[in-house]
Amino acid sequence: MQKMILIPIFRIICALMTNPLSIDNYQRPRLDVPDNACKVLLHSCCAPCSGEVIEAIQASGVEQTVFFYNPNIHPIKEYEIRKDENKRFCDKLNIPFIDADYDMDNWFERVKGLENEPERGERCTVCFDMRFERTALFAHENNFSVISSSLGISRWKDMNQINGCGERAADRYEDVTYWTYNWRKMGGAPRMVELSKKENFYQQEYCGCVYSLRDTNHWRMQHNRPRIKRGVKFYGLEQQEIDIKNVE
Ligand code: SF4
């Protein structure tokens, strides 16, 4: 009887230990870029979301440039941390990194009247529109025919909403296409976390804008959880701290 229980448990443990979708085991497929383009302009929201996407594109032998345009991120200190983390990873892989404007005033102007919208609501559509419009413009002016974004890899986001905004921005230019690839599929979402731990990326705890910070803190207080502490949490380091304490 005991043996009957132990064998399936052992099999599950073995399967978990040899996860074929983990970074070390996964055989990345060659991705089909729209129109067989040989380069992509990737809008990036942050290092944790874009890390997996950057590696997937790189493994396909496709040239890429990372475009960091996120005037939604608030306050500026948080913006600088997220940007620097993203640049650090791009520098490591020798990938060009475009540091676009932080035109925060324009962002606040565009979302005026939408301050109390929930996440994934109308304010987010306007926010994505603004970020993708600038990405598409840069692509048009700098000879990129394909753009995409790391935003859709997060399970907190609505893929249809993001793809709709991306396509709308690209439609402004005849020579630009938005690549609606689902970066979450084939284990992309768990690999994103795995890679973030490997690289010790900064772990932000809210989407980015001052309203998402407000709403996340509100939810936390309602659930007896502490308010967000910005700039202190990094993927993979909690376990290291526990290990250090155990050694001491
Ligand atoms: S919640 Fe996120 S996507 Fe929505 S408006 Fe704020 S920063 Fe932009």
C-alpha cells in the first residue's frame, strides 16, 4: 500500500526535477517573425518581463533593440531603478538599449479623468496606447518593420488589450507591424520568473503608475499586509538571505 503511494510521488518529483520547459532544459524554437523580418524593436516595460522575451528573440538569431519608454512609472526613483535593471541585462547580452523620454507630464495629461479606473481598464488602454505610439514612431523613423512588447508576458495583463493597442499604434504607419506573439506560451511565464531569480532582477510590486501603487497598497491594507516598500525587493535574494541566516 505504502509502495503504491510512494511510486507516483517519486514520478512527480522526477518530472519536476527534469522540467523540459525550464531554462536549462528548454530547446527554444526558431520564432517566425512577421514578414520574415531580421530585426525587431522590442518595447520593454521592465527587466523581469523582458528578460525571457529578449532571450527567446536572441535564440532565434533575430537582431533586436530594446526600447524603454515608460513615462507611466512613478515616482522617478522607481523609474530609474526599473530602467537601470533593464539596461544592465541588455548590456550583459550586448543588445542595444534605447532610453526614451520620461515625459511624465504628458502621461498624466493623457490619463486625466481615468484616475479611478481599475487595472486592465480604460486608463491602461490609454497608457499602452501612449507607450506603443512612441515605439511605432521610433520604428518608422529608424527602419524597424516589426515591433513587439514584453508587457503581455505578465499574467496580470490582458493580452487582447495589449495586442489591440499595439496593432492600433502600428497601423499608423504602413511600414510597421505589431508582432502579437504570445510570450507566455510554452512555459514563457514560469521561465520569466526563473530568469529573474537567476539574474536577481529588481522585483517591483505594483504595475507602475501612482494609481496602481495607491490601489495595491489599499488592497494590502484590506488584507492585513504591509504597504509596498519600493526599491528593496530583488528576485532570488530572499532565499539567499534565509540560507545565510541558516549558516550563521
Ligand atoms: S495600472 Fe499599469 S498599465 Fe494601467 S495605467 Fe497604471 S501603469 Fe499603466
